[in-house]
Amino acid sequence: MSQEKSTSSSQEPLPIHRLHQSLINRIAAGEIIHRPVSALKELLENCLDARATSIKITAKDGGMKLLQIQDNGCGIRRNDLPILAERFTTSKISSFSDLSRITTYGFRGEALASISHIAHLSVVTKTRSDAHAWKACYLDGVLVPSKQGQTPDPKPCAGVDGTIITIEDMFYNTPIRLSALRSPSEEYAKILDVVTKYAVHNPTISFLCKKAGSPSPEISTSPVSDVHQAIRSLYGHAIAKELLHVDVTSEQFNDGIDDPEKWSAEVYCTNANYQAKKMVFLLFINHRLVESSPLKRAIESVYSGFLPKGTFPFVYSSIEMDPRSVDVNVHPTKREVLFLNEEAIIERISDAIQQNVVGKSQSRVFEYQTLLPGVSTHSTLKGKKRAREGGNESEDENNDGPTESASLGRFESHPTTVDSLFSVRKSLSQHKVRTSLQDRTLESMLPVNDPSRLDDSSGRAVRLGDIKESQCSLTSIAELRQSVAKNVHQNLTEIIRNHIFVGFVDDIRCLSLIQHSTKLYLVNYATLAEEMFYQLALRQFGNYRRLRLDPCPPLRTLVELAVNVERGTEQSGLEKTEIVDRIVKTLVHRREMLSEYFALDVSESGDILALPHLLKEYTPDLNKLPTFLMRLGPQVDWSSERECFESFMRELAYFYSPASGVWSGDGIGQEKSAAWQTEHILFLALRKFLIAPRSLLDNDVVQVANLPDLYRVFERC
């Protein structure tokens, strides 16, 4: 009975009670003040509301130990100090309807109240009519004495016009929030970021931000005339010189008409010459620093057509609209706002940015080596002068260097003045690298005995198509794909992706030379190709193109050819006819699976109808087809799904990889064709598709020379 009574009582609803006011205030404080930069933003906006022209910020331990903001604004009256840190005390609004006309930053009166509940807050303030300043200390929203034995009333003290707000020991009574903060250096970086953004938007106001005890500030601005100069001062000349100024207004904009839907926007954005790894996006709506993910995504999509993948622009945008169109009360920290016609406004702004960037990208600036090897200073300067005048360097008969302006259109050299050309730091010879794929290869430097070999087809340009990853729900294929990504060697992949083909060394052992930066590598291109074709087979699993064979060769005949020349078959204890029968039986029995997954079509009568085609522009050596079919019998593990798929694709990759001595054909034409296909298709595919594993570093990629080291050897000679 006692157990049943206990169970029934546990199902009774818990009583509802009022929270203690201190708990309510502390919960509310956590919504407003997330970290030191949240308090700084609120107090900065109070300084601007007080019409300050000079704002100084001092921080210690990222603002967690000390955060002080001093301004020269209008100050706070002595009679208002007792309720200064109480919740919902403000001078900005008196009724709910005032929210629709709000033009100030703060309006709810929660910032100082929230700060007083999670930190020790003190205020020193003086109005222009006061004879002296007043100091007050607050804790949990009420006045407290600054020293023991004193009354909590504000005390007179020395001070200048304006207000000094000091916050100490932030989050001292909320240890979980304190432990969740980042390091002091990261918190201070966030403070600098907010101060920088407000300094850009308010160029006529002086800002200073420094660490406590530091002799020099990290940010120190003087009043300037416009935003462009502020960006130059705070973000540097590299951004300022590439800025475009864009003004956008609503279609019905008219200063004489009271229309709540009218708006205007001023944008400073970089052109196509500037690119950074991270986007810098400053957005102010009615002078309030806010965020807008839709607008940011729209601008990113605009620049995606001009900038390389993974690079971003700098954008400053200030939008002004009727306060009746903006709801500033949708976020506790006022970080986000809602406004009317958001989609239409974003579309007009992004379209205006796109038009300006397109208009200014016709004369892009390209940086390149000032003095080209073998070109005199006079001819280099002459070529640069012609480039600035819109001429084409390829038309200059006296210019012996490589053509800089080919296929780039009109461009300007950088730096653009003759004096600055000589001020550029000279590049040492051992650090100059070849960057043109049109430079001579190793073969062009060797003597040619047969004049017919000069009739090369290397001028044909090849463009490899993209190969999309097939959709496959098999767990084994997903695991194999993950294994490729896990074993990648980033540096080696970068070398292969950006290498320059130098020449063949030994076609018997499939060795060639490639260059990356100032280093020369000897690579086994057959092994590299085998790994690439395995990855291509894995990527296209179940969705291969088919290479049709006409006439269709008999499977048994091909396998017999391979078994007859294969050594060591007697160790199996089987006759060669038995080995052929087993291989043919295995492949014919599994022909439906081979056709569905690998596009290897075998007829009921045993003819090979089609082979999987891994790379559209590349044709494998069909002389290896008998060996490929023979190896599918003993080398593929048909008993396990994953091992079966992996071993089959490994054999397929080996079939596609170049064979040793492939150029020793019957005629010169076959030799030229194989060499051209290897250089212009295979190596191009390696650049585009190969994800290099660590195993290639064991024997297949070896560094043989380094330009700076060679210069040291020649200097000793």
C-alpha cells in the first residue's frame, strides 16, 4: 500500500510559484549580456545617443576583469542616478507607440540593469550645468556604497563633462557563463571588431581602444570627413584603393513625401581585384549595427561570379529607412531587426552592387614579376607603359619576354608608376619559377634524328569534362570512398594539382619529371595513373560509360591467350585448360552483376560486348585486355562484397594504367600517339582528379632537385 501511495503522489503536478526577483533579473541579464563585447556594444550605443564626439575604451583580460567606457557626451543628471540601473528605466520612450518612431540606439533601459546583475558597476558622470561630477556604484540594479561605512547615495567627485562607466569582474556570480567564454585574447579581438565597425560608421567621432596598462592603443582614430577615409584608416590601403561607392534608393524615394516604405542605402564594396579568405561585412540599419543573413548571402552570390572559389569581398552597407518600417525589438540584444519589403530591398542592393562590379571589372589589375628573365629594364618598362595605354605587349617587336597580356584583355600593371617599379623588392634568381605551360619541355631540348617526329600533334588542346560522383546506397562503397578521403596526403595532392610537366625520362619504367614551385620531382606516372583510375572507378561506381567493342572478341579466346603466356600456372596444380574453364565460368556466371555494377557486358555465348570507360578522353591499351580478363578470376575476391568491389576496381585501374614500354610499337605514329596521350590527357587528368594517398611517397614520387640548392652548388664552383 505504501508503494502505491508513493507512486500516485509522484504523478501529482508540481505547484506553480513566483520566481524571486533577483533570479528573474539574473535570467534576463543572461539574455542581454552574453560576453564582454555584448556589454560594450550596449554602452557604445549609449555614448552615441549622448551625442559624444570622443569615446575611449579600456579592457583588461578581454573585458572580463575590467571594461571601461568614457565619453564626452551630455552626461546623466544627479536626480536620475538612483534609478539608472533599474530595469525598464529609460529616457527614450514613454509609450508603446513610441517604438514605431524610435531613432535612438537604446530604448528599453535593460543594458545597465543587466550589467549590474552580473558584474560590479560604477558610474562617474557630469553634465555641463553641474559644478562637479557624481560617482555611483550599483549591484543587482540598486545603489550600493562604494566603501564600507558609507551611504549608497551618489558622491561628488572630480570629473569632466560626460560619463565614465566601469564594469569589473564580469560574470563573477555566474561561473558557468564565465567558464564558457573564450580566451581573453579572443574576447578582446571581438571588442576590437565592434569598435572598428562603429568607428567606420561614425567617421566624425574619435574612438580609442586599448588594453589596461598598455602604453599604446590598438585602435585610435581621428575625426575624418567620410566613411571611405575611415575604412582606409582602419582596414588599410589595400582595401580602400579597391572600393566602389554605390548609392541605392527606393523607386518612390522623395524627400517631400511622407512614405513609410521609402529607403536609401550607401554601400562601399571592393571590386574584382580584391579577395580575402574571409568576408568582412558591415551592416547598419538606421545607424544600428545588425546582421542580415539573407543580404549577406545575396552579396556572396554576386561576388561568386567574379572571385575565385573560397575568396570573399569587403562590404560596408548603411541602410536608412522610415522607423515605422523597422521593428527593432525582435532580438534581446537588438542584433537583428525586421523591416518591410526585405526581399525587394535586398534584390535592389545586390543588383546595384553587381552592376558596379561588372562595370569596374573590365580593367582588372594583375600583379606579375617586374623584371622577366632575359628582358632588359628598358623593354620591360616600355611593355608596362604600353599595357597602361591599353596596348598589347605581343605587338611590341622589341619585347623578347613572354606575352603577359595574352587572353587577359585590357589590364594595368602593378605598381603603376615608373618610380615604384624600382622600389619593389627584387626577386632572387633562385626563387623565380616557371609559370607558363607553353614553356619548352624536356623533349624539345633533345636532338631529333627523325625529322618526321617534329610533326607533333601537341598543339591540340584537351579539356577534360567533370566527373560527378554516382549515387550509391551500398555501405561498402561508402566505406571505400571514406577510406580514400582519410588517406589523402594534402601536400602531395597540392604538388600533383599544380605541377608543370617537364618531360619523360624512361618509358620502360614509366618515369617522368614534373616541376612544382622551385622543386623538381621524378614520378612513376603508371602508379599515379593506376591510383587515379581506381578513384575514378570508385567515383562512378554503377554509372560507367560503356566502351563498345566491334567485333566482339570471345572471352575464352582472350583468357587462353593470357593463360598460355602466364608463368607459374603449373604451381596451381591445374591444367591450363582447367584454369581457362574456371575463369570463363566465373565471369559468365556473374555477368549480370558485372554488367549492372561495372558496365562489363558479357553475352550468354561468352563474347565481350562492352568495357567500362572511366575517362571519356582516354582509351586504355587493349593489348592488356587478355591479362585483365584472366586476372579477374584469381585476383578478385568474389566471396565478400567490399573485397569484391575493391579488388575488381583495382584490377580495372591496372588495366587502364600505361604499360611499360608502351611506346615501343611498330611505327612512329603509334609511339607519338601514346606519348601525346600520356602527356596531354593522362597528366591533365592527374591534375584534376587524383587525390594522392600517402603510399605514393614510398617509391613513386621522389624530389630530385631544388633550385635554391642548385644555386648553392653553382656558387661553390
